[in-house]
Amino acid sequence: IDGKPDGTDFGMDEETERLESLRKPFLSLLAKAQEES
């Protein structure tokens, strides 16, 4: 995901999807906060 080949992305699809679904709204909130400041 971050382009780091450390081998942690094997069999971690469920965990990865959970992290992604948390990260996307977080990033959009972060972008909005940066626009306002």
C-alpha cells in the first residue's frame, strides 16, 4: 500500500481493507482541515 515491500501484505487483505476504510475518511477530513487553515 505504501510501496514498502516488507512482506506484511500476505494474507492481510481483510486487515488492509479495514485500514483503508479508516484511512480514506481520515484523509478527506485532513484535507478539509488543511483547506480551512
